[in-house]
Amino acid sequence: MADQKSPQADFKPKGQSKKPLLFMILGVVAILLAIKVVLDHRERKELEAFYKTEMEAAQAKLDNISKELAEKIVEIDSLGGNIDELVEAQ
């Protein structure tokens, strides 16, 4: 009779049975968070490349406009026109 275990000896406290489940949930959340960080980093790099390309294109357009304005100022000046406002705009 001394070899018999009491029925309460086989039971674990309620908190013990939830630990593996909590660790699994925490692991899944950590993995999802890592995936999100990687995807966000990739998206940020793509956006930076896009914005850099757009800025270069806009700068090229502005340079072209500035060059055309300078040519027009020279042309108008050679014809004897008033270029004061154009010089201010430049």
C-alpha cells in the first residue's frame, strides 16, 4: 500500500501546462516580427531607390529649364529687350 501514489501526485499545477503553449505562441510571434522587419527593410530600400531616381530626373529637368532660360535671356538681351525680370527669376 505504500507504493500507491495519491491521485493528486500526478497532477501538475495549472501554470505548468500553459508554459509550452505560451513559448510556442511567443516563438511564432517572434518569427512573424522578424519577417515583418525584413520585409519593411526591403520595402524601404526600394522606396529609397525610387525616390533617388525621381530626384535625379527632377534635377535634370530643372537644369534643362535653367539652361533654356539662360539661353533665352541672352537671346532677348541681344535683341535689345528688357531682361531685368528674367534675371530676377533666374
